[in-house]
Amino acid sequence: MPDQSYRTFLKNLEQQGELINFTKEVDPAENMSAIEWKAYNELGKASLFSNLKGHEGWQATSQILADRKKWAIGLGVSEDTILDEMSERLRQSIKTVEVDSDAAPVQEVVFEGDDVNILDVPAMMTSEEDGGRYFASGMAIVKDPETGIRNMSVHRQMILNERETGFIMVPRQAKRIYDMYAAQGKSMPVAMVYGAHPAIFYGSGFTTTYGKDELEIAGSLLGEGVRMVKCKTVDIEVPAEAEMVLEGEILFDRQVPEGPFGEIPGTYAEATESHVFRVNCMTRRKDPIFYAVHCGYPTTDTQGTMALGIEIATKEQLRNVEGGLDLLDVRCHASAGMMMVVLKMRPRVEGQAKTALMAALSGAYLHPKLAIAVDDDIDANDLRQIMWSMTTRVHAERDVIMIPNTRVFALDNISPVVPGQNSFHRIGTKWMIDATKPAVTQADERARFARAMPRNYDSVDLEDFLP
């Protein structure tokens, strides 16, 4: 039976040289975030910590999904074809499968009531100005009280005490369900899941229509139904092979101060009020590995995960534009806080790149506010090549277009909040840059925009000449 945890994935990362196993003592409250951030941003590696100060029996991991290569390893696909392969898998959904508790490692250890102490979990103090330690990888599973429709989404949680965390909700599906409970004067039952297969984590961040079960989306990526187990204290099912589950409720009658928090764009979400999650039961594995997601200045898992979703959705969005574009790659750059997307394409006629750019800025996600089109000779993942293309192929008066007064990403702090609204409602300016060559037909004209590359560049393998 295929593994639906993320443990085999971690072993594969280590086997392929993508993960460092740190055995010296680190402190989640003091230096763990700096170590794992530097391990990725300076060495390109994920981190596994097996000696955590004050958290005996726990391990923690971070930066495991920060780029396409790691995602490809996690989903068992080719890095070169990951967008098309995932799009194909996502065309169908696969229903979940329920298993008994004895087949659910996540329920090997159970704490209830006052025996619960979430301070035992090695949550990090992540960014310098954060308001406290956070759970940033929690996947909330909730149900519509009228229809039983299930929803799964990721929420940040500032730890308040042994049994409570904050719970930030953007005005989307989980908030819609919460409002149904609150209208009845009831708290919302919820199960928070930590540490699961990459397909499940991807499903939790997938933007889809209300009523579409994100766990069935995860099943489509796995190629089989996600194995689920009934919670101990709430009428909710959770992935049986996760590392930890916190069962409880989002209180309808209490809010608390929350933040600041280093968020996905790499800036701070200001201090605000948040709902409260009250934990009534903790279940976990005997030897848990906490997924300590780093959220803050790029590059981190949060940007790498969201970027992949934006890339897939954007490519799907452009599939039918102008009857089909010659679109070679889509890159949502994590280093730009996911607010910049680059299209690599072969425009067939003048103006086609601008049509594609408009479509890319009108997709399922609000995050991108800058879209850039480049030619087939530019690597859309190489910022050096993109900048070169922008300076040599862009006539700004003609090729830089701004679209003011549009809705933008809620965490785009430079864009103003709509008067009378909260920070989740911002109006800003989207802009696009057509950095493709002009649609000229004369060979001598095209040569003016070609890259001046070294002779026989494509045929020379540097390894053949190294000592």
C-alpha cells in the first residue's frame, strides 16, 4: 500500500541530496528558523532537525517544498513536465477512503482535555518581529453545518497558551462556514492537520469552487483516495498518516490580539484581531516530525507552494486564450513574494503577448500584480535573463502597461486598503511588461534582438574540460 505520509518523501529528498539532517542541538525559539532559511537560500537544501532543545522525542522539518525540484520528488513527476502532469491529474478527483483507528498512525498517541499541551510542539519563532511562535502549516478541515460539505485550507496560528492559538481567516470558504456557525451562536468544530503528504498540502492551498473537496483533489495527485480516520472528539475525518492533529473549535464569541507576522510577500502582516482556536484533543504519532513551515522573507515553502498553484492555474487560464497560445512555461517567482509571473511564449502575431499578459493578471489568484512576457530563448526562471530581456527588448512607452484601480493581493502592503474595509480588501495597480521581440519578419531585423551568446555554447559541456 503506497505511503501517504511525508516520511518517504523526506527520505527521498535526503537520498537525492536535497535535505540536510541537522543533529546538533537547535532551539526552535531562537535559531532554528535562521538555520533552515540559510540552508535553503544559501545551499538550496531542505532541513531536518533531530535534536531540538526542550522538545525531546520530536523532530522538525522545513523548506521541503520551496522549489519545483522538491515538489517533483514529492509527487513523483518530472520537473520539466510538472505543470502539465499536475494539470492532467487534477482533471479528475478521487474520493477519500475511511480507515479504522488502528490503521491510523496519527492516532498512536492521544491527549484529551487538560492533558493537552501544544507548547510541547517545536513551533518556531520565525521572523524577528513576529508576535510569538506560530503554527504555519496547519490544514483546517471543517464542515458546512447544513450540507456536511467539507473544506480544507491553511491558516496561520499564533500560539497563545497550552490549549489555544489564534486563527486568521480570510473572507473565503472557511470563513463562510464559520459565519454559519456564528449566526447560530455556536463555535465551529475544526480539525487542524500537520505534516502530511505533499499532495495533501497542495490540496489544502488549491483555489477551487465552494463544495469541491480539497481532499479529493489531493487524491487525484496521489492516484488513490486519501485514507481518512474519524477524529476522537469532533465529527470530522482527517488524513490517517499525518503527523499530528489538533481537534477543537473556533470560538464564536471571542477574539484576541494577533501578530505581527512575517507573511508570504516577505513583509509583515500588521498586528490585528484574530479568532481563537480552542484545542480539546491532540493526536499524534509516537515519533512525530513537525512540519515547521517558514513564512516570511523569500524564499520559503509558503512561496514555493503558492507559486506552483498559481503557475498551474495560470497555464490553465491561458489554455484557450486566442484559441490557444504557444506557451512554453509559466513561472510565479517566489523571490517576488508570488506577486510576479513570467510567461515564456512564442507570439505568433504582434499584440498576442499583451493579450496573454492581461489574461495572466485576471486568473484564479489575486497574488500576481506584475506579469512579464519573454521569448522562447529566455529562461523564465532566470531573473538575470528576464532583466536582460526587459532592458534590450522593451520600449517602455509601448510595452509597459498599467491597469489602475484593480483588486490586488490582501498582503500587498504598498497598495491601499479600501476605505471602510479591512486589509483583505485592497485596490492597487497591476502592470504588465511585454519583453518579447517585436514581430518583425526580416532576418536582419530579428538579429538585432538576438542574444550574443558564446560560439558553440549549446554544444560545449563544461564538465568535459574541468580538471
